[in-house]
Amino acid sequence: MQPSKRRIIGLVGASLWLIIISLVFIVWSFVAIATPIARLMFIVSILFTFVFITISIIVIRITLNLPTKTEPRSPEEKKIWRKFAWVFGAEIIAFSVINPILATSRNYELMPSLNLLIVGIHFFPLAKIFRVPRYNITGISFCVIPIVTLLAIPRQFEIGLTLAWYVVPSLGCGLVAILTAVAALYESWQSILKIRGVA
């Protein structure tokens, strides 16, 4: 089946979102750790993000110039976006319920893990909705990393100048998000080559 421009742009857009969100988690973690190596990794993360965003923009520009016609959205595609809206809405509701509870009980150190767990769960329906099986692996990783963090690392254990419970799940899931984004960009490029008749 011939890949469509809309799917390619959707994949690149999703990868950009993942990179931006993961950068927030990763940069915050390195700033919180505040060791010399963490400061170096902070700079590396910023540079990587700049390179990735540049490549993504190039891929989108190439996609828009492909010699194929972009068809209007089909009823099936509109249905897909309605399903996505429901999943996204459920995710927002989950955030709005769990975070006030944690804040009221002063269990702030649980926030990174439980929020990332919610994000992980939301990847499972997205894998089916958008037909991107690797989102299942992303979802599993986003669930396993926070759970292992809470079970295996002592509550008061510190990395640098902050609690491990704050930064380990953020760094772990941030790396998973980056790998997911890179895979999406790779798939997008392969689709471009297929449309051009190269691959």
C-alpha cells in the first residue's frame, strides 16, 4: 500500500511532539541533578533537539513537495481523530484527578512516576488508532520504568542534588520517547523513498 503524505506528516508531527515533551523532562532532570556531567548532558540534549527539529522540518518540506495528490480526509480518518480526542481527553482528566490528590497529600515525589504511567497507558489505544505498533512498546516502557523506579529505588535516594524518584522516570521515559521519535522519522523517510520509487 502506497504511503500517504498525510500519514508521513502525522508521523513527523508526532515525533516532534515527543522530542519536545521529552526535552522538557530531560532538561528539567539534568538541571535538578545539577552535577558537572548533568550540565554537560543538558547542553548535549539541547543540541540534539535542535538537530532533530531541523531534520524533521526538512522531511516535512520534502513530503509537501512530493508528486502525489493529497486527498480530502475520508470519513474513516475523521473517525480516527475523534477517537484520538477521546483518548487525549481521558488523559487530561486522569492528570487533573491524580495531581491534586498527590499535592493535597504532599506526595510530590510520586508525581513524575504516576503521570508518566498515565502517559504510558494512553499509548496503547493510540497504537491501534493510528496503526503504529511501536507505540505498544513505548506504552509498556512508560509503565515499567515508573513502576520499577518506585519499587526498586528507596524513596529518599538522591542523584546529584535531587531525589531519584523525580529524575529516574523522567530520564528513562524521555529516552524512550526519543527512540520512538527517531523510529517515526525513519519510517517517514522510508515512506518518502517508497513514494519516489527508490525503496
